[in-house]
Amino acid sequence: MPDDESSIKDMKAMLRVNLGIEPDRLFEWPEQSLERRAFLMFDPEEHREELELVTRFLQLERVKIYHSGVPGSWEYFRKHCRSGVIIVS
């Protein structure tokens, strides 16, 4: 198994156990799929490890990531993204 596949499998398990996120269903919605965009609302000081894990996983899954720590990011996500997920920690 290639490194990326093994890494993704490990990260998915960590997301399930540590954060209660079901990664295989993250971008599913009844009768449609969501755009592969995610807005992360994490306090980088309090939840640094969780933020790094989620960010790495989403990057490997080729998801466009927006973060609450970047000025204007929420406004852009709201105005320009038709769909996606919001992950709060």
C-alpha cells in the first residue's frame, strides 16, 4: 500500500476516534455531493494538534481549506462557496 493511502487510512481512524468525524461521509448530503471545501473554526492555540490532523487529511483529499484565523476567510466562504462543510472544535 502506498504511503499516502496508509497515511489517509490512519488519519481517518484518528478523526473517527479523537474528533468523532466520519471522514468517508464528510462531503455527502442526501441526493448530492458537497463541494470539496471546508471552513475550519479551531482555536490554533487550544486545538493545535486537532487542527493539524484535520488540515493534513483535507489537503491529502484535495479539499480547499478556509480557516477562521485568516481575516476575510469566513466572508469569502459565505459569499462564494455554494456548499461545503464547516468543522468546529
